Amino acid sequence: MGNHSKFIPVYVWEAPVRIWHWVMVLAMVALCVTGYLIGAPLASVGGETSDRGLFGDIRFVHFAAGYLFAVMFLMRVIWAFIGNRFAREIFTMPVRMFSRPFWSALGDQGKYYLFMRRESVPYQGHNPLAMTAMFFMYVLGTVFMIITGFALYGEGTGMGSWSYTLFSSWALPLLGYSQNVHTLHHLGMWYLIIFAIVHMYMAVREDIFTDETVVSTMINGWRVAKK
Ligand code: HEM
Ligand code: HEM
């Protein structure tokens, strides 16, 4: 944190965070497209027999991307312990809820986005509003998608499989079995899509209207003053 004219360049996002971010984005695009098609299948009856396996291919891509998404998230959690302090922000945000300065900074950022405040405060890591959305929407949303995803996956692999034992065994009865879990998993997709749309808009907007780099920070790791 500093003032505009003397913002010292800072190395914010380390390579593992940057790689995780972009691989995770690709996995999520694949999950949303194939997930949507699982929920609203294409007409598959009729046509050439060689096309009949399409739904199976769609599900295969979904499960492969699902594994990738889950493994990347696990690695990101591990990196929160190993990495720099910025690598922890999206996970430790709830702890900050107990501090007064956090709430006033959150209020200021909100007013700035609502055009009620002209200047934004520069942050080395995430601003308080971004951090809050990243915890409540991204982190919790992701945990929910992994639990419900593997709970549904375990229905296919069956009792005794690791995903059944680890997820289906408790998550299916808790959340109301197959039909309900499909619906919740589907709604979870829209929760993450809403986050992603607002997040991309904010990242580009901040990059244009503030004096420090934003988008390139997730590419080369550095936050620097633009002037
Ligand atoms: C960002 C993450 C994810 C998104 C956006 C997503 C999206 C979706 C959607 C929209 C559906 C269709 C639900 C319906 O309407 O019935 C679905 C089904 C499913 N997803 Fe995901 N998913 C994600 C992560 C995962 C993960 C991590 C797994 C674990 C392997 C997974 C496994 C499944 C399974 C097993 C089904 C049911 C397939 C079937 O009934 O044929 N998903 N997903
Ligand atoms: C599926 C879509 C996306 C999701 C779910 C997503 C999620 C996230 C998350 C969770 C973080 C926090 C990183 C951390 O602290 O560990 C982040 C940071 C960031 N994302 Fe994304 N992202 C998506 C797409 C994009 C796109 C397309 C861009 C490019 C415009 C982008 C630009 C950034 C930037 C610049 C940051 C760092 C912001 C800062 O420096 O304060 N993201 N993203």
C-alpha cells in the first residue's frame, strides 16, 4: 500500500499461482461447456452410428477436466502454506472480517465501484472487496463443485470406489441424492460463472482506471506503477 506517485514495484503472484490461475481458467471453460451439455443434452438419437458416442465423449472431457480442476485446487491450497503472503489472501479473508479497518476499506472500495468515490486506494495484493468475492464465491464455490462433482462421479464408479467412499457416501444423503445433487451442482456452475464475469470486468476495468498494473500482474507476477 502506498500513494500513487511512489508505488514501489512488488512481486505479487508467484509462478505456481500464475500457472494455477490460467490452467484453472481453461479447465473451468471446459467444465462449463461440457457440464452445460450434460444438463441440456444435444439430440443424440438418430444420425450416423459413429456419432452415438458423443455424449460419452462429453462426459469424459468433463471428468478429465474435473480431475484437473480438483488437483489444481489442492495444489493451490498447499501453495498457500508455502508461498508469499499474497498467496494466502483468498483463504484467510474470513479472519480479516474481525478487524474494523477491513470493513472501512471494504466500504471505500464499494463506494468507488458505485461511482461514489473518485480515487481508489492502491493495493499490492487484492483489494478487500475482491478478496471477499474470491473467498465466498470462488473458494467456497470451488469446494462445493468438487464435493458435488465427485459425489455424482462416485455414483458411476460405484460403492467401494474412492470417490464413492470419500464423497458420495455422505454428500448424496446430506444434499438429497442424485436428482438434487445434479441440480445443486448445476446451480453452482452459474454461481462461478457470475463470479468469473464480474471478476474479468473488474480486472480489465482496474487495469484501465488505476495507476498500477493489474492484468499483466497475473502474467509476469509484478505490480508496478504505470507512470
Ligand atoms: C467449475 C467446476 C464444474 C462445473 C462448472 C460443472 C458443471 C456441471 C454441470 C452443469 C453438470 C450437469 C448437471 C445437471 O444439470 O444434471 C455437471 C454434471 C456432472 N459433473 Fe460437473 N462441473 C464442475 C466440476 C466437476 C468436478 C470437479 C467433477 C468431478 C469429477 C464433476 C463431475 C460431474 C458429474 C459426475 C456429473 C454428472 C454426469 C452425468 O450425470 O452424466 N464436475 N457438471
Ligand atoms: C473462469 C474464469 C476465471 C476465474 C474463475 C478466475 C479466478 C481468479 C481467482 C480466484 C483469483 C485470485 C488469485 C489468488 O489470489 O490466488 C484471480 C486473480 C486474477 N485474475 Fe482471474 N479468473 C478467471 C479469469 C480471468 C481472466 C480471463 C482474466 C484476464 C482478464 C483474469 C485476471 C486476473 C487477474 C489480473 C488477477 C489478479 C488480480 C490482482 O492482481 O489483484 N482472470 N482470478
